[in-house]
Amino acid sequence: MSNEGRGILLIVSAPSGAGKTTLVEKLVALMPGLKMSRSYTSRRAREGETDGVDYNFVARRQFETMVAGGEFLEWADVFGNLYGTSAGDTEHLLTAGHDVVLVIDVQGARQVRRRGLDAVTVFVMPPSSAILEQRLRGRSKDTEEAIQRRLTVAREEVASFSEYDFIVINDELVGAVDRLRGIVLAERARLARMSGVAGDIVRTFE
Ligand code: 5GP
């Protein structure tokens, strides 16, 4: 089947603290045509976050109503808060020809795969557990307990790397963004996307 005209669905997962948000923000800034999906969440906005920009912040009950209504492409409970990707918003962007990146956890990525959607999946890994711990301690005012909880979840998550199509090790930001960009460029060059254009070129030889 030809995918021409339809955008690419890119999924990026990583343990908390691996730097995936910064990485994807840089990627989106570099690549016209690639948009970051805005998730819904039941958690409260943190200082500096804006509703409708960082997330769509909704009450837990509203989130549950959306789950019951089948409005999510995927959703998950992450550290006690609910997070989900709107199926409608995502489909709308893909149909309009935008490439869409979902920054979602391992559980969410599994749901998208189970739905049989055509997605390109990337797992971002920190170079080591010690470096992840260092980053978690450096970046936040999290309690020791919260840091330990994130590390325990990270241990489980990194073990899921083999479910993904691509692995990017976030050892250094510029290089990691470059590798991620390379994945998107390669996907855009696939035969299924390019056969129409290639056919037009062939016809200029006739
Ligand atoms: P935070 O609360 O720090 O913004 O995000 C916590 C975690 O929730 C991150 O690991 C992030 O990948 C995950 N997350 C954010 N949005 C979604 C979503 O729409 N679906 C899923 N499954 N996970 C999400």
C-alpha cells in the first residue's frame, strides 16, 4: 500500500531523565513538517507549563470519560497520573500530511503497536544507569524516594529496548538529535512514500 501523502507516525520512548523531551524539541525545531503531538494529562501543570502548549491539562474524571469514549490512541498511568494521545488529533495531523512524533512511555508504545498502526519506533537510552541517576539528581527537586522510584521504573523500561525499531543513545545532545533526524529522513525516503515522485521522474525519460 502506498503511504504517499500521509505523514509518518514516529514514537519516541525513554526512561524519565534520559533527555527525550529536549531531544525531540530540538528535532522538531530542525525539521519542518514534523510536529509534536500534544498529550492529555490528569496531572497538574508544573510551574512554567501552559495548558494547550505543554499538555492539554484535564481533570481526572474528564480523562476517564475520554477513555470510556474511546478517544485515545493510547493512554497510560505514569507515576500515578494519567497521560494519553488523542486518536482524533493524531489522525487529523497524519491525514494532512504532517509527520507526527509521540513522546510516550513503553506501555503507550505497546498499545499503538497492538492496534497495528504503521509507526516508526525509537528508544532513547541513557549511556548508563549511573549517568541517568546523575541526571535525575541534577535536574530536579525530587525527593530521594521519587528518584529511587524513577530508577526502578527505568530499569524495567530499558529492558524493553528490543521492542523498538531504532535505538538512540543520548550520550551527547547534538549527536543524538542528528541520529534521530537521520531516522526521520530515511523513513521519508522509503519507496512507499516516494514511488509517485519517482514515477513522475521516470515519465520525464519517456
Ligand atoms: P511528565 O509528567 O514528566 O511530563 O511525563 C511523565 C511521563 O509521561 C514521561 O515518561 C512521558 O513520556 C509520559 N507521557 C507523556 N505523555 C504521554 C502520553 O500521551 N501517553 C503515554 N503513554 N505517556 C506519556
